[in-house]
Amino acid sequence: METTTILTIIQVVISVVLIGLILVQNKGTGLSSSFGGEGNVYSTKRGAEKSVFMATIVCAALFVGLSIAHLFIQ
């Protein structure tokens, strides 16, 4: 298999994982407070919530890195 094909397959897999991680995260964050959701209560992330958050950041960074690599390897 060619390098571009492998990069494309890995990028698709990471994008699906990233979508799943974003959907698993807690509701009540973001713009929901503007529309009657949770108030301005600050809480720290702990346990599984923190792990999902960190995994989301790692997957997003990998996705961006693969996208940039895909530009240069053609």
C-alpha cells in the first residue's frame, strides 16, 4: 500500500474516534448555559471525564498532524 493510502485510512479511523469522544463528553457545557442550561458553576474534571477530555485533545492533535503530513506527502 502507498503512504498516502495508509495516511488516509489512519485519518478516517482517528476522525471516527474523535467524533465518538466528542459525543461521549458531558452535556451542559459550552453554549447551553446561555440558553437556560447549567449555570456558571466551575467544576474540575476527574476520573473518566478527564480521561475522555485528554483523549479528545490527543486525537485532535493527531488528526491535525496527519492532515498536515498528508499535504506534504503526495
